[in-house]
Amino acid sequence: CGAEPPPQEGSVAVVLRVRPPSPRERGAPTVLHVLNQHTVLLSAEEPGGTGGTGGTTPPARCPGRPRKNLQFEFDHVFDEKATQEEVFQHTTLPLLETLLAGYNCSVFAYGASGVGKTHTMMGSMTTPGIVHLATVELYKRLEAMKDKSCEVLVSYQQVYKERVYDLLEPQGPLNVWEKPGKGAVVQGLSFHQPTTPEQLLDMLAKGNKNRAQRPTKANASSSRSHAIFQIQVKLRDPTGGPAGGPRVAKLSFIDLAGSERAWDSTGRGEGLWEGTSINRSLLALKSVIRALAGAKGGQSHVPFRDSKLTLLLKDSLGGSCRTAVIAAVSAAAPAGRDTYSTLRFASRARRA
Ligand code: ADP
Ligand code: MG
């Protein structure tokens, strides 16, 4: 395990997950077609079509669906029949190897509200999501490594309106400092030391309850915050890590706020402002991921400082870190505009 080479510079894998139609979408035409395990086709908008807006009239500059059929390629495409286990196997399992070799890793769920980000990350009692599956696998591997002195540290924070909150010990917003050469330090953030997978999952469940909820037109219970669940592993295995010391690495799971535009939410007063600052973190993240995808083999400016989200994740993106982006979409016509926007971002994130 200690001989594992560092991941390729700027290693970003991007997969697409298409969720089954929601009860509201049943009977609506399908506009996104899964062609094979790597390719989808988004069908063209009929002349005069609106691209689907869920009742909101968007500004004219916002595109709906494309004017001609378009294909998009991904590292993997999961259709509506894909199980949580399959998504885990193709996205997170490879990262566990990298984590145990001492490198930071992150998994993002990206997409509009209601497309299955939280379902993929957290799942339910009957279909646990990738965080649950990763936890079980991680403890299995730690057990197999017989590194009895290994330490697991957990934190759970959220970025809401460009402020950082602790989800495990809720209190006011926390200050964030940038430590030269280290990344961000969140003052007062609580760290917890689970000794069993059950304890770790209890912490996750507790944090999930504390996530900020705010009704929007698109989805009455959609989450408007970015949630960052981090598992840090410290192995005291004498074979040593990349620098010869103990191997310490972090696995971050980020359940992003809905990527729909501000005008898709309540659109007035507080709702509009909130949408804008959510987009600030999302926009910065998109620039960072695009910069990393383009940085392979060359140096380019990566704008980590542009938002709280990217500052917090500075030590987990780029360099020798490994990243998986799970873009989630609906295939139904009423979601066409958001689907097109997600496909464009996700396919660009992958392009080197
Ligand atoms: P988001 O977090 O992106 O806003 P959710 O994960 O809350 O969306 O999903 C919205 C609804 O759709 C939930 O009721 C969820 O259970 C359901 N759902 C999403 N993806 C799937 C899927 N792949 N299979 C079955 N149900 C899903
Ligand atoms: Mg959600």
C-alpha cells in the first residue's frame, strides 16, 4: 500500500447519474438518452420550445436545450437502474486506495435541486449512499491492515451564504484562516473520533439533521447549503507515507447546493440574495475544477480564494489529490434546461 504512486496531477473523474422520473415527471417526454456506459444524447429542443422551467420565465439569455442533438462523454454513465453499490464501486472505491496511500481525495455531488445528489451521497435506510458504503469499506480495510493504532477523525461543516457552520456542534458562523502552505483552518470546528463504523454513521446522521433547509419553488425541501463531510485517517504504520512520516489523508464528501440559477428559486428578497451567494461558491468551484482539468502538465492560476467552499477544499483539490464529480440529472423534458447546464459543466470539467 505504501508503494502506491501519487495520483496523476489534476486527476478529476466525472461521472453522470440519471435518476428515475419523479412522480411529477411521469408521462413527460424523455430528452436525455443513455447510449452506453460512457455516452448520453440530449435531444434538441423543438422550435418554439422553452426548455422546461418548472413555471418560471427565465431571462432570454439563459439557454434551454440545444438546437441540435448533442452527445456528451463521461468516465461513466449510470442510468436510472444503477444501484448505489455500482455508483460507489466506480467513483469512491478507487479513492479509498488513494486515501490509504496518504493522499487527499474528494467526491462531489453536483446538479440542480431534486436530481438525486443527497440520495447518491446519503441514500436512505434501505438504500444507503456512497458515504455509508465508503465507511463500511474503509473500516474493513483498516481492520485488514491490522494497524491498530490508526486514528479516524470526522468533521461535518456546511457553507451557507458564504459562512461556515459546524454541523456536529451547531453554533454561530466560524472564522476561516488560510494557513500558508496548509490550506484553510476553521476556528472552533469540532473533530470527532469514532471507533466503529456505526459511530461514524451516527455522526453523519446527526449532521444531516442540522443542515439548513429553505423552501424554493423548484423543490420545497431542497437544501440551499453546501455540506462537507470529512473523514481523516492517520495511519501510524511504520512503512511511512509519501514523506516518510505517518500517513495522514482526508476523504471529503461534498453534497453541493442546487446548481439552478438564482431566478429558479423564490426569486425575491432573501431568496434571490441567497441564490447569489450559493452561486459564488459554486462558480468558484467550477472555475477551480476547470482550471485543474486544464492544468495537467502545466501551471495555471487556480482561484481557490474566491469563495469559502474552494478555500476549505484547497488541500483536497489539485496537486496529488484525486477528485470524483458525480453529476446528477433528470432525463425528463421539464428538467431539460438544468440537465443541459449540468452536462455542459460536467463534460468541461473532464476535458483536459
Ligand atoms: P437533491 O439532493 O439533488 O436535491 P434528492 O437526493 O433529495 O435530490 O432527490 C430527490 C428525490 O428523488 C428524493 O425523494 C430521492 O429519494 C429521489 N431520488 C433521487 N435519485 C434517485 C434514484 N437514483 N433512485 C431513486 N430515487 C431517487
Ligand atoms: Mg439534496
